[in-house]
Amino acid sequence: MMSFVKKFIHVIYEFVEAFVISASVFVVVYLFLMQPHQVKGSSMYPTFLDKDYLLTDKITYNRANPRFGDVIVFKAPVNENYDFIKRVIGLPGQSVMIKDGHVFIDDKLLDEYYLNSDVVTNPGQFLLEGESYVVQPGEVIAFGDNRDHSSDSRDWGPVPDQNIVGRVFFRYWPMNSVGVISNQTKASN
């Protein structure tokens, strides 16, 4: 009987030890390396759909700045308890303008080939029709791909670097869309 109790205690000890190690690894990965996010809404359609599950890389921007076309997760400007998912359109030093339903970067028409050709980009409360905004150091301009259904930099302005959680790099749900998310835009000139 004593042998059974010792074996039982040993099994419990090993289970607890494995759980603590697994939980520790999860916490380190979650806090410092990557974080799961769920798409809520249609602001990134057709790139991402409502209820898609994504992984966000939290370390890339510790070593490098966001790049044009990166899909980023950041703290919502009005309520930082929520995260937004948008595409980087404007980088520090670039001028961004919306005119006649199109986006211009440094006075050149932005080729948004990842969008349907009939997409019209309307101005907002921050980016007004025909007025340029020069992106300042430490911030980016970010738009949703579904321009008619996106609250983005057109309305509330630039995203400060310190609000960026990370770069979306992998979709793990739904199963038919699993895969690495690459920078889907051409470099802006």
C-alpha cells in the first residue's frame, strides 16, 4: 500500500511540474514573443474575415520600424482596452492625402492592388479631402482594407509607435485559410 501512495504522489508531482513548466513557457511566449488575436468585424475584409484568428509577432518592432503594408495590431485610440487590426499606409516623413477617392503618398497615387478596383477611399475627420498630413517620427498612418467599414487613421489620426502591439504574421483559423501573412503590398516609392 505504501508503494502505491509513493507512486501516486510521484505521478501528481510530475503532473504539477509539467503543468508549471508549460504554463511558464506559455506566459513567456504570450508576454514577450507572440500573442493571439481574433478579428472582430469587417474592417480588414477581404484580407481578413470576422472571427479569423491571427498570431501577432511582438518582437519585430523592438528591432525594426513598421514597414509600408504591414498589418499591425495596436491599442484602439479611443479605448486602449481594445485592439485594432489595420494596414500601415504612411510612414514617418511621408505625406498622406486622400483626393477624389484615392490615397496619395508623397503626391503619388498609391497602388492598392490588394483592394478591389472599385474601392473608394473617403476622407475622415482627421484626413480631410485634398489636405496632406506629414507623418511624424514615432507614428504611422493605418487604414482598414474595407474602407467603407473601417474606423482608422482617416478619422482619429496617426497611431503612436508605443500603441503598436505587433505585426500580424500568421492566421491559424479558419483551417482553410491557415498560413503565414506576408507583407502584401509593394514598397511605396
